[in-house]
Amino acid sequence: MSKGLSSQNSESVSICLCGQAGQGIQTVEHLLTRIFKLAGFNVLATKEYMSRIRGGMNSTSIRISSGPVRAAAGTIDILVPLNKGALQHVERNISSRTIILADKEMIGEDIDQTKRKFVDVPFTGTAAEIGDKIYSNVVAVGTMAGLFGVELSMAGKYVEKFFSKKSKDIVQKNLAALKKGFEFAAELIKSSKTNFKITADSGVEDQVLLNGAEAVALGAIAGGCNFIASYPMSPSTGVLAFLAKHAKTFDIIAEQAEDEIAAINMGLGAWYAGARAMVTTSGGGFALMTEGVSLAGILESPMVIHLAQRPGPATGLPTRTEQGDLELVIYAGHGEFPRIIFAPGTIEDAFSLTQRAFNLADKYQVPVFILTDQYFIDSYYNTAAPDLSKLKIEKHITRTKKDYQRYELTKNGVSPRGIPGFGNGLVAVDSDEHDTEGHITEDLDLRIRMVDKRLKKGDLLKKDNVPPELTGPKNYKNLIVCWGSTQNITEEALRMLGRDDAALLHFKQVYPLPEETSEYLQKADKTIIVENNATSQFAKLIRLQTGIEIDKKILKYNGLSFFVEELAEKLKKALS
Amino acid sequence: MDAKIFDMNDIDIAWCPGCGNFPILKTLKKVLAEMQIKPTDIVLVSGIGQAAKIPHYIKANLFNGLHGRALPAATAIKAANPALTVIAESGDGDMYGEGGNHFIHTIRRNPNITNIVHNNMVYGLTKGQASPTSRKGFVTPVQVSGVFLEPFNPLAVAIALDASFVARAFAGDTEQTAEILKKAIEHKGYALVDIFQPCVTFNRLNTVKWFKEQTYYLEGHDPSDRQKAFEKATETEKLPLGVFYKSPQKPSFEENVGIYEEKKGPLYERDLDKKKLINLFDTFKMQL
């Protein structure tokens, strides 16, 4: 990694916390991000973790900045290793500039072996003096908050709120730990070992701090979701847990199914009876759902499927990230039928596209996918809360008459959708090829009409799509293409390069491919694609649909997301 | 109510002449009429197979889904609109083979639905292979030396899982079958009715005569006695018919999901409370 290419300046700092699962990194991350936001800083947090409950090595990266910050950085300005082995774990991201705040008691001889700049801060000893080693995390929080000039009283208030369910004694000890941390920070600043200046941004206060899973789940609620059945699978489970947590408030049935097959069949049953259902899963679980996707195709049932990708094949790297399931989702399910695939690149889009997915699924009676990944699901930053005043839940169900026919042949292929018990008609849906009433048929002429009817809806989808988003100069010579979670990273990387001849085209709807795609690509002298997979699946789709071959491919598939500096470096090379 | 209300006009029934499915179809229509349940309030859910075609021959709402997957769909339909009478009906291969996992977990989930299984101990539609309930020694084009797997015992499994209602009937006896079906549909909670049904084409072993000789009705049996019910379910010499087991009253899945306590209406009548969503967003501002 080139030292010349750093995304960081005094206005933006990258902090890394590294330790074992179960050691309280989550607590440190939670407290720090909230306290920084309260202080008016823009915050971004990303994490990587091993597939185990305790132990293993996990790290959380927090970026704080005076301006908006939305992408993972590779370099570390401040590192807090919380145990032995932590330094090694993040070695590749440590630079000569990295300041290591370490407690010799926590990380042992690691600290002597490193040739890096480090400051010995006795987190553990201090915590023990207060009453228990457990408080060392809050000492670290205090130290970090203090380094950036956060007010102790405000940080204290948040710590009090966070521990409000604990005993008075525990709250007091945490506050004492926090104060100690602030004192260490003051010493560090005084001895000029650190000097960071982040300016508060007044816009931050009213913004929301959301991760990808929360944004998808909130989008589902805003889409009128009232039924979710799923089987737990990293990294998709957060959406199920979120909806389960708020089920009573929003009249949602949230059920953990016995397997993914049950989950999607429950979802389809729920839509049939008038609910608005979704499932959330990852690649392996989705593989089990594919017959259900096909069922949605022939039933002409709405369905919303959130798929948080992780590296495969099979179990792959369960807690890591990849964009490897695009082709799986495009082609999932036997037979021919239309579908929509969204791939949000921002928290705002995860919300609005999931919300939209419910309306479109209902309107066109097709499966709609939200394709995210572990990096996206577990990353969060502050952003403006969506304007809900115009929010509309479009219900496309009809009160049936006595002669109702579920699969009435209409001009555009969409038949009015009745549900059982609403009206005087009967609603028959069938996985077999069926007649207009929904009963089994082997009338081969009717078969053709039914296939054409279903495919006609695909033509409607092509017209009702979310266009790609162009960032940068309109008269570009070089066009960088990406989709889904790589948006913010690619955008910042490109900004770092400061090229006035290169623009970014991000696809948040990847299927059906928006019609303007060709036009955008043809305008460029050179096209470059950025994908978090090994075979450049989106470039293949573009070639298939437009005949255009992308010139250069920047691919990453080691299980981690791109990092801004790393991608900037690769883009620079590809652009030259 | 006249059972004719459930008759379909001009249909081409896909079953073989003399199939045990016919009396089940007739009995079910009769029971639904006697119970005065309107066709618009009934949803018949099925999977794939000859038995699974039954919803197409009854005038009611129907969801004919995937092989083995009737139960998850039926559970969700009932949960989304508890006012509907939901019957999940398929064959032994569908419910106990392909859908075995759902069979187990639907019993645990206890939705207020009726699960009717046409049990003919053979795969008919795929032309005569063994089913999960085929007897040992049954020779088929695939099990060429005869079945050597233990037959699946749906009743014993259901009782072991403390299913809320477990019964067995014989398609050849429409009167008793009607009584059992009525009890099952009336029952609040998951109700299993396994119906012995002869396959006249592919099962020359378990014929009408065989079922008549091999079965007897439970008499003086207390369905609340789980031990006795299990004992009866595991009898192999002669196979008992009737209501084997009724668990102590327990809440149904719909009652447990927690959204029908204050409001009773189905999900499609409900709307998002936007104010609550705004309030939820506010909590993510992480303010003090």
C-alpha cells in the first residue's frame, strides 16, 4: 500500500479496536460511536470477525470525521489492541503513522516485539483499582473520547444511559473508569504524543446512526412488512432479529422457521392470505429457497427476499464478505419468470429500496431481491433520516367477485390479485401450469398464453426501474462501474484520485439491467469495473445484456471488502 | 348446507377408477357442509401427488404448492388470517417423506389447522415406488428386493411430539371417517388425521381387503392418556383406528405470535402506524 495515498488528514481519523470475541469490543464500539456522534462528529464503523462465539480475533474500525464518512479505510491512525495476538491480526494495516495505545498487561510481550510507535496506557491496572478488570473497556472509551476533545460530562451522560439498568454501584464505577480514561487522554495531549482535531458538524445531531441490517429492516417496516419467516444464518440474521424485536409495535409475525424451505413457503402462504412477507438469508440458505422462488414465479406471488452475501461455495467463509451470489440470484429457480434485483450501496438506499421492494412485489406479483453482503450489513454511519411524509404503502389487492379468476388474462399480464376471505370469489393458486381460474391444466395452447402472460410482466419491470447513479463529470472519458456495497468505497477512492476525466456509475438495481446502461458505457473511452468477487459477475451480465465488454476489472475475493486507499491505488493503475 | 355447494362442474378427475381418494373427497365435502363452513372461508392447501390434487375437486380457496411444503404455507395462511378454516392435505410421500421436517415442526408450532394425510403406503404418481409408510418386504421397481427400511409411524411421532390431536381413519368407512374429520376440524390446534387409503393400481399388498382385516376401531380409549395412545400407535399386528390422542389444551401458533391479543382482524386489514415508525427512527438519533 502506498504511503502517498492516504485518505486521512487531520479532519478524518481511523481508529481500530482489536481483540477476542466476548471481550467487550462491541461495547467499546457502541459507546464510542454514540459518544462521537453526540459530540457532533461524523462516524463510520465497520467490523470483521471470525466464525466463533468466543475467542478468535475480531476487529472494529471506526472512522470519525468533520465531514461525512461512509467507506472502510485500510490504514489505522490509532490502534487499541485488547489482547495478545491483536497486533499481529491487523499488522497489514499498521503504518508508520499508527499510534498504538496498548496496555502491557493486556497484550503481553507483543508490545516489546513491535517496532511500532506505542504508548503504554494501563487500562487493566486502572480498572482493577476501580474494582474490576471489566472496567478496562470503559477506561479505553474515555481515553479515546478524551483524545478528540469530547466533553466528559456529555460522555458520562451517555455511559449512564447505557448502563442504566445496572446497579448504582456499577454505573458509578463505569463513570470513574471513563473519567480515568479522560485523564490519560489529557496527559497524552499534553505530552504532544497525539494531536487530532475533528471539527463538530452541526448537521450530525439530527441524523440517524444505522447499519445495513437496520436499514433493510426499517425499509421493510416502511414497506408494510408484517410477516417474516427465516432461518438464522450469518450475516443475514440481524434483519430477522430487528423485526422480531419490533414485532408487537408494528403487528409483525416474526417466525424462526425449521429451515429455509419452510421460511419461503411460509412467506408465500402469508402473501396469499394478504400479508406482506419477506425472508432474510445468505447464499447457502437461499440455495434451499430456490424452489420456492420458482413457486413465486408460477403462483405469480409477491415475495421479498433479502440475501446478505458471504463467500461461498458451500459454507465458505461464514463471517466474511463477497459479492459472489449475483448470478445465483439472477438464475435461481427452475423455469422462466421475471424478477427484480436491487443492490443498495448506501444506508439510505437500503431503506428506500427495501421499502420499494414491497410495493413492486405486490404491484407486479414477482419476487424482488435485496442483495447486500456482510460488509454492508455490519457497517454503519450517520445519515439523514428519511422523509416519511410521502411514504405510501401500495396495496394491490382486490375484493373478489363471485366469478373471480386469479389468472385472468389481461393486456399487461398482471391479473388483479384477490385473497381468500376478502370478497365473494374463490382464490385458487397452483404450482402446476393452470387455467385462468388457477386449476391444473395440460392445455398446451393455454400453456403458451400463461408463459407469455408471466413474461409480459418482465417488460413492465424494464420500464419501471431504478436508474444507475452517476457521480463525477458528465463528460467523462473513463467510466468506473460498480454495484451494491462497493459504492461508497469506490466513490471515496475516486475522489482521492481527483481526476476530472473519470466518473462513477453505480447500479442499485442490477436486474433487469436499466435500459440506459449501454448509453453510459458507450460514452466512455475506457470502462473499469469494481467487484467484490473473483469472476466479475456483473460485467458478465452487462456483456450479456448490452454486448459491451468492460475493459478492466478490479476484483477482490479474499473475504474482505475493498478499502479506500487500496482501491484508489488499483484505480490509479487501471486509469493510467 | 348441501354438500353439492362444494361440487366442481365439468372436471376431469385425474385419479384411477376405484381410487381410495374418491371416498375421502366425498366425505370431506359432506363434513364441511355439515359444519356449515362457507367455501370462501376455507383454504385447502396441498403439495404434489395424486392426493394433493384434491383441492382442485372441491369448490373452495386453494393453494396447491410444492411437494412436501403444504404445512409451512398452511401455517402462514392461518397466521395471516385466523378466521379462515385451513386444511393441509396431501399423501404420505408428500407429508412424511419430502415434508418430514415440516411435519415435525408444524406439530411443535401448533397452528390451528387440520392436516389430512392420504396414506396408501406407496408412491402412485411416480408409478409404484416405496413410500415412507410402506411395509417391510414390499417389492417395487426400485425396492427390488423388498423394502428394508422401518416404516415411518406418523401417529407415534405425533404423540411423541405432544401433538394436540392425533387420529387415524380408513377411507373405506366414510361414516367413521366423517366423524373423525369433523372432530379434527373442530379441534383448536394442530390436528393430524392419517387416512388409510388403498391404491388400486400400485399397491397389491395393502388392498381394501387387507385394510379391513388389519384394522379395528379403538373402543373405550381415553384420548387424554398419552402413554396408552403411544402404545396403541405402535401396535403392528392389527392397526387401530379412531382418535388416539388429544393433548392438554395449549395455545395455537396464531395465539402465540402476539398480534391478535388486542386486534382480531387479519393482517390485510391492518396498516402501518407511520407515527410509530418515526418514533423508532428517532431512537437511532442516539440522543441523550
